[in-house]
Amino acid sequence: MNEELHAVYEKLYYFFETRKYADLRILLLDMEPFDIARFIEDNLEEKEELKFFRLLPKELASDVFVEIESDIQENLIKAFTDKELREVVDDMFLDDTVDIIEEMPANVVKRILKNSSPENRKQINSLLEYPDDSAGSIMTTEYVSFSASTTVETAFEKIRKTGLNKETIYTCYVTDRKKHLIGVVTVKDMLLADKNELIAHIMEESVVTASTLEDKEQVALKFSNYDYLALPVVDKEGCLVGIVTVDDAVDVIQEEATEDIQKMAAVLPSEKPYLKQSIFSLWKARLPWLLLLMISATFTSLILSKYESKLQYVVGGAVLYAFVPMLMGTAGNAGNQTSVTIIRAIAVGDVQFRDVLRVILKELFVALLVGLTVAVVCFGKLMLIDRLYNDITLKMAIVVSAVLFASIVMAKLVGCLLPILAKICKLDPAVVASPFMTTIVDVLSLILYCSIAIAVL
Amino acid sequence: MNEELHAVYEKLYYFFETRKYADLRILLLDMEPFDIARFIEDNLEEKEELKFFRLLPKELASDVFVEIESDIQENLIKAFTDKELREVVDDMFLDDTVDIIEEMPANVVKRILKNSSPENRKQINSLLEYPDDSAGSIMTTEYVSFSASTTVETAFEKIRKTGLNKETIYTCYVTDRKKHLIGVVTVKDMLLADKNELIAHIMEESVVTASTLEDKEQVALKFSNYDYLALPVVDKEGCLVGIVTVDDAVDVIQEEATEDIQKMAAVLPSEKPYLKQSIFSLWKARLPWLLLLMISATFTSLILSKYESKLQYVVGGAVLYAFVPMLMGTAGNAGNQTSVTIIRAIAVGDVQFRDVLRVILKELFVALLVGLTVAVVCFGKLMLIDRLYNDITLKMAIVVSAVLFASIVMAKLVGCLLPILAKICKLDPAVVASPFMTTIVDVLSLILYCSIAIAVL
């Protein structure tokens, strides 16, 4: 948070505490709903929240409400009178209402629906039916649409009349009588056209659409590729059922990146910001993978124990143990570099199914090149540095470097194949590939090391 | 890529090869510039590119050009006549021109500037002076502005006259005579207002702005927090110098997430999509950290060698070796969970300077909880499973579990402190914390293990 905002928060708190409500309102009118929501979350006691919320200027109330975290939303709703709840819900866009409802317990949901208009209730219920990660779940039904035979002037009149309650007015949709989407027209096109021109003549007929069940991540990618402000969502019959606006796409992009990063780090993803997560929920998110990885390390212990007796009879067998962490660590890092790169490339659409062979070949060459370089440097290090504190023969140095080379190549291939296989099996590459990869690479490089060492030395 | 687009690409290629240029143009008019650019990159030979580009409908040419990757852009510019270059450059938005120029060699830059209008040349030169990661570097100077005394009607006239060449018309800016930014007004507000209303009466005076030198990542965060379509950029005197539009913010958000993911995986970040990166550049991006991590693993070898002689005299000393990979692996994973979580929380603005103490305390509690759980499970596993293939005494199991507990707590604290320290030292948390963390955690957990084992057993 910047200094400036911090000063505003202090003023706000001062006005609130000293009951200078007129000053408070003037200050609030100059603030962004997002910042007011953060103020409520971070600076107020639970019992102050409702009191503060009631002081918000009417036109800000629902905008602020939408930005508040769900626990406080729930408390507020429970404390609202029916009239207050109705006012807040009425002013919200339907996609925001749906987002809030999805976080609430059943009795609160009932109250929200009871205090919505019949028309809105119907739309909310239909939006609630879309699966969690679908385009349908992030769309709103509040868009502007015309028929193709409307003139620009009439279209502007319609916008003036209904625009206030639409999530965006800048992209308008042209539909036929059966609500089939037949074109889009922007306010820019309309402003630049003659007022008697027909919408049919200035609309763009080739429209990129999303389907209701499309993955919301794919929808967000369309925004980043095509630079849209809004994208129409159509059902199987090509009828317009809603729109997704760019602000929701931005949220999806941020959330999905965070989720992928969490999954790659073996953490169960959470949509809540870090500071809002309880210690218990952080524990729950981190424990499963950590336990699984710890238990799967049984394999490495098994292998080491198995080879131990044999390694004892090998020249310098004990010395070789000292390089196990280096070998496993480097192989793990090498594999991780590849898997993370591929996972991200798949996520942002840079790599597609048809590229699989290209990717594998590319990674093979990179692996050979990287493996060779690292192995050569390692050989030099073994002969020049490690010999200072350990009895390392030329033969041992060769074995260690050769195994390092082989481990890196193996690790990079595993790191490249796992996410691709996951994608083919319709599993989440980020989950399957990254944490599992380490275990697989650890085991393989250990077996490689022990067996080669025993065979050669 | 979806099936549909694939079919379009095949048609496109067929029309191009069989010289059905009229059909080709009709098809192109229905396509998105982004998709046409991908077609040129993936399906055409180098010598076909110019020929194909010349077939593009005039109104699409510069939109497509902007989306093409820079190597092909360079080839095209070199092959363009002066007239062609002028037409393409004239139709581009200035921020896109600047992006392209930044990737080009000096002689190509000269040609581009020579073929720009004097006014544009001046603006391009001033945009080029902003540092690479600043708001200035992603802004454009093509915005709509009025004085406060303009009426809505006159404002619309101005938009009609100049709007075609503006990057956005939906958010307009109100400035005084000295170009100080005094308000914003949206086309929506203007449409809903009376045509004789003064802009002064409907404009929003409290404006969130970015400063020219502000980090572009911070600017992108403002978009995701405040749901803007455009953000004004002001200089130190508060004069409006440009705007950043939401499509550029989306690109920044995607790029920064990819960069952070690459850095966390010990890869030098690259802006190029995976398939466009050469094998050599992938090698260059992955080698430095891999080498550094390999060499820094010398410490673990050193420690293991040092304790080896002592461990030999300990009961079951050889058996203890078998658990080194499990201990180091689990500690590494535990630390990674924390560091990645904190790095991302800092990046998306969820964690700020003033939260440092809260974060450390929280991580300490989570670490104790997670460490305890994992250690207990590990103890059970040692006594029930590992005893089947190894001679494990109760004392040994206690030592291994206790060290595991201590390692996890230590790893999580390191994983939490490193990114915070990096941020305080104005270093990049993603670079400093993640790859370094593993080495630090490895070394510390090994020392812990060896010294405790020798002391107790």
C-alpha cells in the first residue's frame, strides 16, 4: 500500500471514530470501492462494520459490498434489514451476485434470492447452474442488444434508457428474433456512423464467442490474445445468453496464474488472499503433498539401503555417498526447469497438442546440451576442488559426471513428458507434473548412480 | 488451437497457394489479426511472408503487423518499400510502434522513424526514453481530452472527428490549459447526460493515476483491483502525458506471471513464447542457475564427507545415510511451499511491508503445525514400514523424526524470510528466494541431521 492511501485510511478512521460523518462521506465519495473494502477488512472491528457500511453513500454501497471478503459479506447480510439487502442486491451486477451467493451458506442464499426481483431471481438461478470453471459461471446477463434493423439513433436511445444497469455499453450485441447472435457493434462504430444508419450496415458479423461450458481459463486467453473489452457467450443453438467483461477476465488470469504457481509448489490452491487464510487452512493446503512426497521418499531410502552393502565393497564407496544430494538436487532442478516451462507454455496457449513432437525433440536437444555442459563443469570441479577434501580418483570423477549427464537428460525428458501426458489424460499438468516429477527423478537418478557406480568401480 | 481455426488456416493456405486472392481477402476480413499473425508465423516460408502480407486488406495490415513476432517484423520492414512502411506505421498506435522499435536493430529503427510523421517521431522519441519496466514504456499518447468548459455535444463532436485514431475513446480526460489532469469522463456518463451539460459537471474529479516512472507491474495491479478500461499517466507536475489501456495491462499481467514462474524454476526469464525460443537460447536460459546450484551443492558433499568418519562409529550410522534424501527433499519441499506462496502474495499485492511481522508469525505457527504432523507420520512410517527392510532402533526413529520436524520449521522460516529480505533490499523476490532457498535449506538440514545424530546416538 502506498503512503497516500495510508494517510486517507487514517483520516477515514478518525472521521468514523469522532463521528464526523459528513466529512466521512465526502472523503468516501473520492475513493475507489476496492480501497474502501480493504479499509473495512483491515481497520474495523466486527461490530463496527455494519455501522460503517450504513454510512456509505447509496451509490457506493453495492460497489463496495462486492469487493469485501466473503466472511464479512456474510456477517453484513445477516445484519441487514430486508430493505437494505434488497437495495444492495438490486444495484449489483448479476455475475457479482452469483459470485457472492456461491460463497454463502444456504440460509443466506435463501434470503438473497427472496430479496431479488422475480426476473433477477430467475437469471441468478440459471447462472448458478453453470459449472464452477465455465464461461457461464463468470458471465453476466446484463448486456445491451439490438435487432439489426435498428438505426444508430434508436440504438443510442436504448442505451440511454437501459445503459445504467448494464455491465458494459461499449460493446453491443445484435440478435435476431430467436436471440441468435448475428453481430456486434461498438459504441465507437456507432459514434462514427451517421445517426440514420442501420445497425445491420455497421455491425461486425464475424464474432468470436465463448460457449457457456467453455473453460473460463480459455475464455480469459481469448481476451489476452484478441484485446477485447467483452466477449459474448452463446449456448449450443448459438443464442446469446450472456457476456464476459474484461475485468472478470483479468481476475481469472490472475487467479489461474496464482493457482498454477501454488500447484507447482505442491500446495493445494486457494482463492483467498494469503493474509485472509487461517493458519489451519494453510496447514491443510500444505500437508497432503508434503506427506505424500515424504512417504514416496521411502523409495530413495529403499534404494540406498539396498545398494549400501554392495557399495561398501567398492573402492571409495563411502566417498560416493557424499555426491548423492548433489546428483539428486541437480537432476531435480533440471527436471523442474523443463516441467515448469512446459506447464506454463500449455497454460498460456503457446504449446498445443500438435506441437508435442516438436517439444519433445527440442527438450531432448536442450537436455543433451545442458547435461553435457553441467557434466563437464562438474568433472572439472571434482578434479580441482573436491579432491582437496576427498579421495577422488579419475575413475570416480568420470562416473559421477557421467551419471550427472544421464540424470539431467533423463530428468528433462521426464519433466517434458509428464505435463504432456497429464494434458492428454485430461489431468491438470500443474498438479500431476511438478510434485510427482521430483520423486520420479530422484528414484531414477539414484538407481542410475548406484548401479553404474557398482558396475564400473 | 481449436479445430475450427485449424480448418480456416487450411483454407487460407489453399487460397494462397492457388492464387485465389479474392477468396483469400474475404476470408481474411472475417479473421482476428492475432490469428492471421499466427498463420504467417507457423505456415509460411520466409519468402512467402512479404507476398502474403501485401495481400492483406489495407485496414488489417497494421493490426496484423503488430501481432507478428519480431524476427518476421524485421524481415518485413527490410523488404517494405518506404511507402508501405509509412502506411503500416501510420496506422499503428504509438505504444505498439515503440514496442516494435525496441526489438529492432538501429538501421531498422532509423527507417521507421524516417517514415513517421514529424509529430509522431517526436512522440515516439519521448516514449522511447522511459525505462523498460515503467508505466511510460507501455503507455500511448493517443487519448481523447477536453477542457472542463466543453459541452457534452461538443465533446461528442470532437470524438467523432478524432476518435478513429485514439487507442480508446470510452474514457476521456479533462485537462486545464497547462495540461494538468483535472478529471475523467466516460462516454457512458456523456451518453446518459444532457447534450448541453458541461463536462465540468459530469466529470469524476478524483482520478487514480499512474506516474510515468511507476513499475508497470504496479500499474497492471491497479487495473486488476479497480476494474478500469484505461488509466491516465501523469508526470511529476501532474500533467497528463499518456494513457495505459486494459489490453496492455492484461499483457503485463500474463508476462509477469510467466516471468515469476520461470524465475522460481531457476530459469532466466524470456519474453518469447516457448516454441519461438531456439535450443541455444533455452540452453543459455537454463544453464546459469543449474551450474550455480550444482556447484553450491559442494557444501552438502563437504558436510557429508566431514561427518562420514564420525558417523561410522555411531550405531547404525550407515543406515542413517538412507534417510538423507528424504530429509533434504521434504525440507526443500516445505521451504518451497512457503517461499512460492509469499513471493506470489507480494507480487499480487496481498502482502505489503507493514504485514511482515504478521507473515512471519503466521508461517512460524503453520511450520510448527505442519512439521509436527509430518514428523509424527514419519515416525510411524519408520517404525512400521522402514523397519521391514532396515535395522531401525527406536532411538534412530526419534532422531530422524525430530530432525525432520526441525528441518521443516527451519525450511519454512527460511522460505518466508528470504523473499521478504529480498523485497526489503529491493531485489527480485522470485530470483533470490526460490533457487537459493533450496541450497540453504539443504545445507542447514544436513548439518542438523549429522550433528544431532552424532550427539544422540
